Amino acid sequence: MPLPMSEDYLDTPGLGMLRNVIRDYLAGHSPPIVIQGEPGAGKTALLRRLMRELGSDFDICSFAADRPAGAPSLHKTILRRWLPDGPLDASTRHLFQHLCDTPTARARLLLIDDAERLSRAEIKGVLGLKQALAHYGGIPLGLVLCGNATLEPRVAALAAEVTPNLLPVCLGLRPFTRQESEQLARNRGYEPSPTAMARLHRSSGGLPGQLVHQLGDTGRRHTPGTRLLRLLRLFAVGAIAAALLLPSSPRSDATRTQSIPLPPETASAQPSTGTAGSDIRRPYAYGRAPGALSRYSAGELNPATAQHYTDRPN
């Protein structure tokens, strides 16, 4: 499966120097080149940039080992590129003979991404093809393999068996600096604040792939539709909270308990609550329940009050 072509890439001085080193190796004795880095370190972007820059100097065949089920294998991808008129079940010997019989003005270059997913037989096969073309046909074959940290020892062990006189060269991709991460954000149209940029750089570990992913999430969080929904949610929550915190409405005058006026003598005989300005006529003054005095109408006297009036001398 060929590598997808994309113009979405970021170039830095460090990546430019690394591509110059790769170009020098390919123009020289062309050892197998292993580029290793963490997931998101920019290995695929580097290979895409190499394809664009070296396309005029090399006949390039690219392959992504992390391919979906049913995609062409590495062997069939090479056959389709460099043996287009031959059968797809042609052997490696047939491919080797064809490459020796049809020299091209441009040297051939094989780029493999996610090469740690290749089997031992596949890695040994491409190393053997490279060695056979150089030894028997005098035809150089550039080979660049990208993968994680497990790839380099595997390639080195197999190269010691297949090409003992041409050991591989291992190059590493370092994480981005804070300035490079900020430049990446600007190239993608973002202008984060210094605090936000420091948080993005720290959370991504300086890996451009992780940073691009987080910038995409940040952009989706700040789309106009999402912002409007967030404001509506905040408004709804605030309205509910305000409704819960408001005091309950006071009772109407019709439902209030009416105080019963007492005669002056009775009022003076009542015990004081000990509080200045207290109203001893209110039913709640002594903890009485509402309506405790409601059975005496305004024109009817309490029996105790009636006894008081009957005992007074005329």
C-alpha cells in the first residue's frame, strides 16, 4: 500500500538537516537507513517530504506496513511499481532479473513506513534484494525504513547475515522544541496564548503528531456552534440555580392568622416576654400553633376574660 500524499507538513531546521543527511547517504555507498521515533514523532511526514524532494532524482516505491486487511503486500507493491507488466505472483528472482535487465536513469529507492510491522522474512527479503542488485548487477537500491525503537536491532541482526559489509545506519527523530511547537501551531492557523502553548507542548511531549491532534481538538472545542451550545447550557444552569435559591413567596393576607385584641386589663396581666417591643397578643409569642385562638370570634370573650369582667365591682 503506497504512502498517502499530503501537503500538510511542517518543516523545521532540524528536519531539513536530517533530510540532507539521508540524501548524502543515498548518494554515497547507500547503506540501509533506519529512522526510528516514537508514535507521533513525524516519521510519516518525513517520508512524504522525502518523496516530494527526491522524486526527480529517484524512482521511488513507497509502502505503508500498517495497512488494512486485504491491502497488497510488500512484494506485490514492489511488483506493481517496478514490474508493472509482469504477473503479480512473480518471484523475487524474476523481479531481480527484470531490474538488472532494465536499468533506469534514476536510481531506485524503497521507502517503508511502520517497518516494525514487517515480518522477519520481509525484512530479510528487501535486504537480500538490495545486496543482490549491488553485488551482481552493480545497481544501487536505496532503502529507508521507518519504525519504532524495536526496528533497529532487528534490521542490524539480519543485515549482519545478509549484508555483512554494509551495516545499516540508524537515525532518530527528536521531539520538537517549544519554539518549533509554537511554529507548528501558527502554521495550522492557531494563535494560542503563552500559557495555552506551554500546556499543549507539555501534554504532547513535543511530538508533532500528538500536537496536531490536540490542536484539532482545540479547534473543534472553539467552533461557533459548539460555543453557542455551551453558552445556552450555562444560561440554563444559571436559571435553574437562581430559581432554587430564590426565597419562597410570602403568604397572602387572607391566609395570615388574625390576632385577637384583648382588653387592656387582660393585656397588662399577661407575662412579659422580656423583650422590648414584643407583641404579647400574637399567637406565636408563646409558641402557640396557628389557629389556636381562632375558635373565639371577635365579639366572643374568652371564659377567663368573662370571669374577670363579672368579678369587677360596679
